[in-house]
Amino acid sequence: MTLRMRVVTALLSATVAFPIVSAARADGEVNLYSSRHYDTDERLYSDFEKQTGIQVNRIEGNADELIERLKAEGKNSPADVLITVDAGRIWRAADAGLLSPVNSDFLEKRIPAALRHPDNLWFGFSTRARIIFYAKDRVKEPPQTYDELADPKYKGQICIRSGLDIYNLSLLASRIAEEGPEKAKAWAEGLKNNLARQPQGGDIDQLAGIVSGECDIAVANTYYFARTLHSQVDGVSGHTDEIGWVFPDQDGRGAHVNVSAAGVLKNAPNRENAVKFLEYLASDSAQEYFASGNDEYPVVDGVAMSAAVVKLGKFKRDDLNLAALGEYQAEAQNIFNAIGFR
């Protein structure tokens, strides 16, 4: 049976029995619940199997649905590892008591402290920055900081996703953690006042808004733009030379980042194999596959980046521990709701 055949890409329901293996515990296997869905990850899993002899079984789906499934399965869950594409959702799993601390000198040495849970409940394995993009021909002095996004001089120019989106919740949560709720709310109100249109769509839609002229400035994650540099993306490809970018706050705290992250589940039936899998994700070869599969930045220094990420360039990141993105997530949502940023 091929690796792809052992993948279930849609959740049937939160209470359905694990459909891949006949028993939760199986020598030489590890069971993943993953919200990553990139074809390039196939090499990541197959290499782990070749190196260790441990078979990888996967269920892929929406992170929130996977978390609800884990809650419903309880102690009977066959899952060993949960993988998400952002810190906010892996935090939800930790907050629900689903994850177990991992004591690994290798992981602590390889993964920067800011990119893993303070108690090692989860670890980040690739990063992306939420940065500022702008129309080169229309914006001569683009914002250099997140604060400037709220400056009235940019009124009517900015496109960004909804305040309900996890990426914007995480960005606002980082500001609450670092500046307090009052300043964070004032910033969110200023940003809202500068919008060119009502928040809508995903990050690609914000970049396409620059190309169409609907907005002059957009806030988006780096990997979405990187994708347009090597793949055909409607509304953006063929126009990337018209778009400039700024990594904010390079003279201050640094750019806000998020992570693809993974943790070992509290009820993991194959815990030893699960820890081996996490340690593998921190190896040089896996870091290259893991990050390049989604045009992200590896978390381990010196690992090769995809050509598109190289073009974006290196940057100074905010060293706020990303657990704060989850801790202040609800407060961030309350602020967005209070100001009508939806």
C-alpha cells in the first residue's frame, strides 16, 4: 500500500473510528492528524519511513475539526501527533489538554525558544511573516511598521482579511501581549479606518487587490506571495514585479511571525515513535522539505530555503513566544468584534 493510499483527506465525523490501522497501537507505526495538505510533504513522510522503518499513517483535515475529533475520541484516540499550520490552533489543542510535554535535548537545541511552547507541548517547524505589500507605482513611502498601518495618511488604501481570520487574530494578539489591550484596540481602530474595502477573502485576494488597483497596500503572509513567484495564481501572477514588500519593525521588535507546528498527543499510543517523528522534523533534510513545501522559512539556521523565499529575503523576527498568540486570542476577537472589524 502506498503512502498516499494511507491518507484520508476528508473527515467523515468526529466519532468515526480510525480507518487506517486495525489497532491504535502498532509497532513500527506513527499516526498523524494533520491540517497540512501539501503534495510536497509526501517526500517528507517517505524519507522518515526510509530512515526509521516507521510507517506514517495520516488523516488530514481542518485543524479545528481535528481538535474536536480528538476531544470526542478521548483516551481511545489512535492519534500520536497533531500538526497545524498556525500557532493559534495548536494552542487551542494545548489549552484543551490534548498535548503532552516532550523532553528532547535535540528539539530544544534546534528549535528557538520563541517558536515552541514554554512547556514543550508543541514545537514550530517552519515560519512565515505577516508583512506589508504595496503597489510600487502608487506608494512612494510605504509603511515601515505595523503602527504605521493605522496612520491616517494611508486612509482608504489598505486591504486585509477579516478580523475573524486566525492570522489577524494572531497579529492583534501579539500587539495585546506587547502593548496592552488599550493600545492594541486603538491600533485596530486606526487600521479599520484606513481600509480600502470591507475585509474579504484570503491573502491572495489582498495581493490581487493591489494589482487591480482596488487597494495600494495589503497585509499578507510571506508564503502566499512567494507562491505567486513560481506558480500560476489568478489575479497576481504576471504582475509580481509591480508589488514591493516591507518586513515591518526591523528597527524595533521585528516582524510578526507564525508557524507550522506539531505536538505529541497526551493519549498517543505510539509515543516513542511520535517523539522520533518530531525530532526528524527538526533535522536539516526535513526542515528543507517542511519549509519549502509551503514556501516558508525553516526554523533551523543554515537550512536551504526555496528560491521564492530567498527572493523575499531574510528578516528580523519578533521574539515574542508564540504561545501568547493563543493566550490573547479571545481578547483579540473581542476587540475586533467591539470595533466592527469583521
